[in-house]
Amino acid sequence: AAERLNGKVVFITGASAGIGQATALEYLDASNGTVKLILGARRLEKLEAAKEQLLKRFPEAKIHIGKLDVTDTEKIHPFLDNLPEEFKDIDILINNAGKALGSDPVGTIEIDDIKGMMDTNVVGLINITQAVLPIFQKKNSGDIVNLGSVAGREAYPTGSIYCATKFAVQAFTESLRKELINTKIRVMLIAPGIVETEFSLVRYKGDKTKASSVYENNSPLEPQDVADLIVFATSRRANTVIADTLIFPTTQG
Ligand code: NDP
């Protein structure tokens, strides 16, 4: 696997926390520090801290951090155009940025939360994909991993919009994979169950009690468990696509 990742340029959205941040470390680990990482998120200070931590482990690592709001569609092309030359030729795209906002009955969901989830999880993911795809098509190779969710398989009450966004991610991923079936571009969906990250804190808008109660009667995955699967999926032989995978803690049904 290390050989297949050697020198690859990996672009991770939502790399300032949780699964995205863990994925950055996992790629460096799995490639003996040779991958070149593009890490995007809105909180630049978090990305700076993450980069510092990664460089402690891999002092020679090539890491480009950049402020990126996936909902700001106008800025996606400038973000890619302004990449330093050695990061421009992206090989692997991890569409990880995503969120749930609130846990409410349909009648009371605020329009800003609806748009926030749709714009980030669906429109943002599609826009990033559209922007990176020409790079892959030019060389007829590249991997796209989209983060779905078990919520994109089974809808639950008070999660209507989040579930709708993750069902959309699943459908988009499947459609794109089929569209590109005769190319060497692989499109993959990784759909986690419960993972302990900042996800719940964001969902409950900073309410730590509510956020931590989500994990109380569960044994959530750690972000590196999902990161490990992402790296595994993108380091298979070129004839193989890990098309669509659920990853659960063993306690989740
Ligand atoms: P976290 O909240 O820990 O991390 C989310 C990341 O996304 C952060 O780095 C955040 O950075 C970034 N992000 C949020 N909005 C934007 C935006 N508009 N533009 C760019 N980056 C953004 O969550 P997880 O690591 O848990 O979630 C990662 C993915 O996994 C999501 O797609 C989520 O839906 C999915 N998932 C998570 C599960 C879980 O139980 N945790 C279960 C199933 C799926 P910043 O705020 O700095 O922009």
C-alpha cells in the first residue's frame, strides 16, 4: 500500500478536526511521509495547529493548508488555482467536510440550518468534485472518496435534513461512479456509523452536555478507524474499487 501512495497529492476537505484531520495523519503514516497533503477548512488556526502536529511526526512532510469554505462556490477555483505548483496535480480527493445542524421535528427546523446542511454536505461536495474532476480526467486517473453516513441508508426522526443530505451524497456518488466506469477514476462512498468527533458539538451548537450524551450509551468509533478505511480504499490495486462501505463500531446495529 505504501508504494501505491508514494508521492500522491491528497486533498482533504474539512481537515481541521475529526475524521479529516485523522485522515491526514493516516496518509502520512501509510505512505512513510511521502504523500503531499492539501488540507482545507474554514478555521485556519486549527489547520495551522494540525500541520504543526503532523510536522512533529513527519518533519519532511509536504503540507499545504488553506482556508476553504466548501459552500463558497466562487472561491473553489481560486483555491485550486493558487495551490503551489507541486500540489496542483491532485491524485486523491477526500470530500469529508460535512455537518448536522440541530435535531428537530420538521416543522421547527430553521431555514438557515436546512441551507447550512444542504450547502455543505451536498452542493459544496458536488462543487469541489466538479472543480477537481478535470484534473483527474486529463490524466485518466484519480480517486474520489465521499463521506456518506449510515444516515444516508436509514432515515431517523428529527434527522430529516441531515439524512436527506447523506442520501443525496450516496446517490451522487453511485451515479458518478457509474458515469466514470470506463475510466481509471475511482469513486467511492464511505459511510460511517457513530464516530466521536466535534460532529455532535456542531450539531448541538456548542452544548457540551447534549453533545457528550450522544456517546454515553454507545461505543463510538475513533476518527482514525474511519481514516484507516479511507487510506485502505485508496491504496487498492487499480483494478479494484471499494465502491460503497459501511463502517460501524461493533456495538452498532
Ligand atoms: P467534525 O465536526 O469533527 O469535522 C467536520 C470538519 O468539516 C471540520 O474540519 C470542519 O472544519 C469542516 N467543515 C464544516 N463545514 C465546512 C465548510 N463549509 N467548508 C469546509 N470545511 C467545513 O465532524 P466529523 O469528522 O465527524 O465529520 C466528517 C464527515 O463524516 C462529515 O461529512 C460527517 O457528516 C461524516 N460522518 C460523521 C459521523 C460521526 O458520527 N461523527 C457519522 C457519519 C458520517 P471548519 O469548521 O474549520 O470549517
